[in-house]
Amino acid sequence: MSSSGSYLRAVAGIHRRYQATLKRAKSRQQVLNAYWKHKKESEKLLAKHLKDEMGEVKRIKGKMEYR
């Protein structure tokens, strides 16, 4: 289950960068830009994580006898 640990570390890193960027923001536009960047990074990471999990499911399922 090391992949879920690395996923959680990556999520934590994205949130740390997002919070730091929000603290430095001097305008409304910078706040919005920080959010959109954060959203894009989060969605990309989640998609990769779910793809990896589906690969694991298929690998396990492939080893089982079909009934």
C-alpha cells in the first residue's frame, strides 16, 4: 500500500503549496489563479491515482478464476 502513502504525501504537498500561495497573494486575481492551479494539480493527481488503482484491480481480478 505504499502507493496510497505516496498519494497522500503528494496531496499534502499540493495543499502546502496552495496555502503558501494564498498567503502571498496580493490581489483577487492572484487568489483565483492559485485556486485554479491547485484544482488542476489535484485533479491530475487524483486521475493518476485512480488509474493506478484500476490497474491493481485488473491485475488482481486477472488472477482469479472466472465464474
